[in-house]
Amino acid sequence: MILNKWSYSWFFPLVFSISFFSRCNTSPYNVNYAHLYSGTTSILQPNYIVYHDQNDSSQVYFNINSSELLYVRKDKSEPYHASVLVHYRLYSGIDSKIILDSASRMIEDITVERSSKSILGNFSISVPMGGKYFLKLLTTDLNRGSVDEAHLLLDKTKTSGSQFFLLKKLPEEVPLFTNYIVNDNEFVVESKMNKNSEFQGRFYNRKFPLAAPPFSVAISKPFTYYPDSIAVYSLNAEGRMNFTVQDSGFVQFQTDTSSRNGFTLFRQQVGFPLIKTTKDMFYPLRYICTKNEYNSFLLSSDLKKSVDKFWINKTGSKERGRELIKKYYNRVQTANQYFTSYIEGWKTDRGMISLIFGPPKVVNKSNDSETWIYGEETNTLSLRFTFNKVNNPFTNNDYKLNRGLGYRSDWYRAVDAWRSGRVYWIN
């Protein structure tokens, strides 16, 4: 079935599977996850989301760009054929050795003419109600041999949680694979576990500052949870309703107003997560420019000329300036891709560190923290940053850095490198 540029492919379960609560020695614990944040361009980059639609099972939705797949055919009389194998493992936690469920799905796409399209579909996995889980997905293009690894944290404790909601863009009803939108306004909200329920739409228009340097001891202002406006909505007997998104800020859907849990949808600027405009280039400069330089940008009558001049002055030539611009803003885009939460990824603590210091060599993960290591893991002199997971009702991707005065010299050394026209990178 093809719907405009969207293609819903067939998927097939393979015969092998591991039943619930079986044990296996394979574990995600003590694994180096640095490759997840490397920023290197992978040929295959599928998107996944999880939607809890039943008490004992959940749906995994996928979106694969056909341009990332290798299509083959035996001869000119045959159609083109792409084959993708998705293997998943469900753990009781990111640091657990227990595999609760494991299986594989085959995704096939057959077409007469090759064209760029989104291959969409979903498959069911066994996930019991009442727990939190860790889902690891390995996606393999069988024709090319390219592999992608994706990780999802699943929370199935309360039906008011974000993964009990599925948003579909109208008119095609294509699932939304991010927690933010850029151009779209009309959606179908679906929550089968909350049929015939009323819920609130709590609208916020707030501005958030970018991350402070890692040695800063400034105290963050607490967030005021009282929304700027509230609207009441109702899900029908099928657990569906139409919804129009506001033009700015973000909205949180809450079925249980006694808690702060819910599904939150953010509005981002056109082009996000890419860097498309001069303003997109200007704001991330705050990390490496002085206060006087930043204020002069704000007063400039030609912001583009000022930004270009900043980079050329640091490198001494347009050619080197273009190369440094490419490296810097590639890191900004990578941060947006991986670390966007209630603010753009480059503004977050992890985004700031990845932008200035580059991708870490080692990443250790647990259920509630990440430790990034620059240098050898066993070397006590290696640079380490620890980020603690924040209990943020609006996003599951918020981590706060453990700051300390000891980072001051490392920070200024990295910033000085950028200001001297050099890409900062720790091997």
C-alpha cells in the first residue's frame, strides 16, 4: 500500500524467540555506548517509537528512508527488492542481565521504480503492564550489510505516561516519530488505554536559557508548572480525537491531573534540527564568544556579515573559516539530533559538552545516569563528565551535568582552541 510518499511495508516474524523472564548472559551493562553519540554519518538511520496499546503488549513503529537501503533485482524484468532485518531485545533495565523478550522481524519492500519514500510499519512486542524496560533494536540492511543500533527506554507504569499516546499527522495519519513538530498543525491523538477519557491540554509559552559552563555553580530557577492556558478534550470510544497544535511553546496532555505525567509536544523552528538560518548559526556562538562580542552581534545591522567575520577572523581565511563552520555546526546539528528535550539539543548540558569537546570516547550508561570519558577509560587523568537523569514530566531525555570548578581549565583550553581557529578534539 502506498500513500503519497509513504510506503507501508510488510514485516514477517522469524521463528526464533525468547520467552518472558528467560535468562541470558548477554547484557547491555558495561557496554561502551559512545557509538550512539559519535555523530558519524551512518547509511542506515531508522526511527523508532513505542506505543503502549494493550496491557500485555506494545507496538513498535518504524520509519525507514528508502534512500538509505540497497535495492536489488535479478534482471530487468524483476521488480526491485529491499530486505531489512530488525532484531530486538527487551531488558528489565539498561543495567540488567535479564532478557524478557527477544525476536526478529523481516521488513520487505518491493517496488517497480526506485524513489525516495518513507517505509512505515509497526510490530507488536510483549511488554507487561506496571514496569520500566530497556529496548535494544538492531536494524540490518541485508542487501548492503549496513547496521544501525537504537535504544529506547520504556515506561509502562501508568496509563497517563507519554508512551500511552500516539500522534498521527493528518491527513495521511502518519505517526509522529519525535516529540516536536516544525510545520505540521493537524493531528489525531490516539490512546487506546484511555478510551472515553477526558484529559487536559496544558499550554506553556516559556523561554529557557542555554547550559552554563561545566565549572559554573549558578543555581537554576525552579520551573513554574502552572500553565499559561488550559483546555479540556475527550477521547472517543476508540481512544481518538483530532487536535490542532498552537503556533509556539509546548503542550502537555494529562489524563491524570493529580500527577505531572503526560505526553508533551514541542514546537521547534522551521528546519530543525538542521542549521538553516543566520540566527541558527548565531546563538550557538555564545559558548565560544565573549560577552562583548555577543552583545555586538545583537546590535549588528547585518548579522550574517558579523557571523561570517567572526569565523574568518578566527581562522585568517575564508577557506579555513568555511571548514571550521562546517565542523562546529555539524556538532550543533548532532546535538539537536541526540539531546533535544524541552529545549534544543545544543542548549542542553550533554549538547554543550559534545559541541565544545566533541564526541566522547567512552559512554557508560545506567538507568539514571551517563558518564562520558575523554581519553582512555582506565586512565585516572582522563576527562570525565557525569550526567544524572532528571525526573522531568515533559521529557525522558533530560540529563543534568555534575558541575565542578575542576573543569575550568579544560573548558577554557577547548574554547581557546575554537577561538584560535582549530577544531577541538580529544582522542
